[in-house]
Amino acid sequence: MSVASSARTGSATAADTAVAGPERRPSRRTSRRVEAVGAWTLCAPYVVLLLIAGVVPIGYAFATALQTPPTPLNPAVGFGGLKSFETVVTDFRFLRTFGNIASVLVIWLPVMMIGIVGLALLVHASPGRFGNVMRFVYYLPGALAGVANFVLWVYLLNPGSSPIRAFWSALGLTDLKSVVVSGHDLSFILAAMLFFQGVGTWIVIVNGGLNGIDDAVLEAAQIDGAGPWRVAWNVKLPIIRPWIGYAALMNLAYGFQLFLEPQLLDQVASNALPDQYSPSQLGYAFAFSNYNFPAAAAMSLILLAITLGIGLLIVFKSGLFSEETH
Amino acid sequence: MAVATATPDATVRIPAGRRPVSLNRLARIVTMLLVAAAFVFPIIGFVAMSFRNADEVAAGQGGFLGLGGVSWDNVRFSWSQVNGFGPGSGGLFVRWMTNSLIVSVGGALIAVVAAIPAGYAMARLRFRGRRILLFVTLLAMVMPNTVLVIPLFLEVAAVGAVGELWPVVVIMGFFPFGCYLAYIHFMTTMPPELVEAARIDGLNEISIFTKVAIPISKQAVALVAFFSFVANWTNFFLPLALLSSNQNNNTVSIGLQQLIGASPLFNPTVAAGLNVKLYMPQLALATFISMLPLLIVFLGAQRFLMRGQTVGAVKG
């Protein structure tokens, strides 16, 4: 919607300007070069940071992944080819961590998408102050990001302090460890944590997409006799489809970076959970428990490849960045 | 920002009072209020927790959401415990907050200084490599930033700077979303004719940026600074990998993890050896204090956020 369309206006005018300058043709080549030098000068700090925080570490991770890890018997590192990738992929935890992520995503992603789209549509159908207040309220938990959200969840999950203590005791759960460990609750708990922390921001985003819908379109639908449900389902939803796709893919990619929640839940549950629940945790363990940096680098590169694939889908297929990429 | 201007309400023409109270409308309002309650009550209860006392929490007293058990004395006691954490007379928490401020503000400053000119150049100048740079920026922006933490750790370890704050500041300074925000800002607020006119007036490319673009970039600067500060403040994995080896250089996000690990609720053996006792009220207070800078920044940036809502919302 607006982001892409305003970008579209921008590049259209840029093209016009490029065409509208034949009288300066003699110096065009030099002025182009001057412009390019200026542009790269302005981009220089950003490009340096891109190299330091993006390109160089990726290259260095590749180089590291191709080494052999030092061992007490052989402290020197050598060339190991793809050995470290083999170490990672054949590790008994490797597939399990992706299975865990899948079990969280299966619950979280549908709930998240229904929550985002449903609440954004409800907010959009509520004009005036009520809608604005609700949007702000839904955004609030999103402000409690990261560790803060986690501590809040410890408060909710711990029967000793929880406002839903009655619920936990009805289930026969008396301490935090039993809540976190019982059955397959972990996927549900993680899904709930991610939902609570993430849904508000996305409501604001999708609501932004809804606000970009032309009034005339909605009025026409109303004149045709469509009720609020039909307008939402047949008019609004198709128009904001790029935003929904964007949200789904961004959240999917986010799932693969899960680290903080399972790591700290394990800590508060007296290490009763798997130490390496998510792929990021496994990578972390390779680096900081086994000191096998080649394997840690290989694990990062595998995750990088997955999220890069999702990222490419977002950039090319979501339809939100089409002007920038074509 | 032009992006957010075309947002009048479709239904605003019908005065609210005259609308029939339909079942639909009632269902919508009730659903929204129920969801709102589910979102707000835990937060209220959690904030109230930082004003309560551990014995009453354990005994289940305090009434609805514990609001009956709040007092300043409790806060004062809890603070003495939180602030007492650390070797000797404690004081680690304040240190962590200071470190978080250093890396978050430093990272945000670098992000602004790098992203504004780059966003301008990508939006308004023609040069070879522009498209690739924009594409890489988009890609880096939509990828989760934790993916690169271990490669970054290897890089920082190679220069022997693990445990120091400055590499974290530099890495946080790379903020592709900020660059994209600046790009959209100049695309929408600065017509290309303005650049052409400035060229005809004899300004060189850098002067056009400093004399024409910068004066109209307040909105973009505010947004980049805000989003970058928030991202830096809440970042957990990067400081964990780069800073946890040096307890004095921890940020508050990993500090909170240490406080949790030192709580008798979750780790009685560690807690038994400490002078301070960190139960739920103390943990909630520490978390609450750690959120205050975010709250202040949010209030400060609010008018910019509302104006550029849609653009800002592309990534939260």
C-alpha cells in the first residue's frame, strides 16, 4: 500500500527528471560521475558498517566453518572441508531443534495471523477514540520486549505469584517447574509468549495497511449493500493481502531465531527442559559449551540460509517492496 | 509524512449516536474489550508486583491483581535488594543500566549518522550499485538479527575485543531498517526537482545533502533514533555473546537474566550465598526500572511516530 505506492510516485518523478535534461548533454557524463562519487561518499559510513556487521562476519563464518576444531590432542586448526557441517547435521539434537521450532510455529503462526488480522479489522471497523485506544492497548505488551516480556511471563506462569493461580492449582500444578515441564506445554507456553509480545506491533502495521484503503472503495461496497462482515472479508482482506503475507513470512523467520525464551525458561525450571531446544541455542552451545567454533559457524550459516530464503521471499513476493527491487 | 496523510475514516460521516446498536457492533465492542482486558491485566498485575512484598505474594494476599498490597516501603526495600546485587556493596544494576545507555545511545547515534545520508543517496541520487545496495538493505532489514550473532562473535574475538562495549556499539550502529526509513522519507518529502535546482545553483552533491536534505530530515532522524534505540535496548543475544564474559560490561537485558538466576525462587543454591534476596517483587521492580528509558523515549518520539505511523510500522 502506501509505502510502495509513495515509492512508486517517487521513482516515476525521478525518471521524468532523468528524461528532462537533454540540454545538459555535453557535461552529462562528468555530472553523472560527480553524482556517483557524491552518492558513494554519502553511503560510505553505512557501507563500512554493512561490511563490519554483515559481510565480513558472514565471510569469516564461512572460513571458520571450513576449519577443523582444535582438540586437546591437536590444538592447531586445519582445513576440515565440510566436516563441521557434517558434525552439525548429524548431531542428535539438530533435527530435534527444528522439530521443536516447527511445533511452536504450528501453534503460534495460525493463532498469530488470525489474531493480527482479526484485531486489525476490528480496530479498523471502530472509528474514533475507541478504536485508537484499543489499538494502543493492544500495542502495550509489544513494548515489553525481550527479557521484560519473559519476566512478566514468569510472573504469570509461576503458581506462587500468578494472578491465575486458581487456574494452575485446578490443573494440579503448584510450582513453575511443573507448569513448564508438564506434557507438551512448552510449545503452547512459547507460542503464548510470542503472541503476547508480537501481536500488537503487527496490528499497528496491518492497521496501517487498512488505513491506506481508498474510502471510495469501501463506500461503493456499502452502497452495494455489503454488511461489515462482507466488507471485511471480500474487500478489505484481499486489499491487505500483501501485508498479511509480509506478516506471516516475517513471523516465520522470527520463529527460527527463538533463543531467549527457551533458554531462560530452562533456567527458571531448574534445567528441567532440553538445554538446546532451538537451533539458535544449539549454535550457542557449539560455541560456548563445546568451544567448537567451526560447528557453531556452520550452524549459523545453515540458519542464515533458511532465513535468507524467507527474506528473499518477502522482498520479492510480498509485493510491498516491488518498486525498490524492480 | 505523505504516506500517512490519506487516512480519513470511512465511517466518520455517520455520527456515532445515530448508528443503530446492532448485534454486530455489540459483538465487536465486547470482543475488543475482552482482548484488551487479557492484554492489560497481566501488565497491571506485573507493575503492581514491583510494589508488593514477597511474603504477601507467597501467601496469596493483596486482593485483585495484588493491588491491595502495594506500598512505597516495599519499593524501597526491593530497590535495596536489587541495588545490593553484586560483589562488595553491590551496585551492579546501576552499572548495567549505564552500559545499556552507552550502547543504545551510541548505537543509535551511529545508526542516524550512517543511515540518513545513505537513505538520501539511495532515494535521490543515481549511481551504479544503488539497486544492489537497496536490495541488500531490504534483505538485511527483514532478516532476524540474531542469525549473525555467532559470526559476529567470531569476528570480535578475532580482534580480541570480546567483553568490551565498543564493538557492540559499532555493530548496533548498522541499522538497515533505519536506512530504509530514511530512503522512504526522502522519497516522499524531497522532490527530485529540489536536488536539480540545488545543482543548478552550484551546490555540490555533499552540500546539497547538508544544506537542503538535512534541514528537512528531522522526522527521519527521530524515527531512526527511536527504532534503533529500542532495538538496541532490548537486544539480548548480541550482548549475551559479546559481553557476558565481563560482568562489569553487561547490559541490563543480560543483567536481568543474572538476577533471575540468583533468585531463591529458581536457584536456591546460588541465592543462599547472596546477601540480597530477589523474589518476584524485586525481579518485577528491576524489570520495571529497566523499561523506564523505553517509556521515556516512546513518549518523546510519539508525535513523530504518529505522523509517520505507516512507514514506521513496516517493522516494529
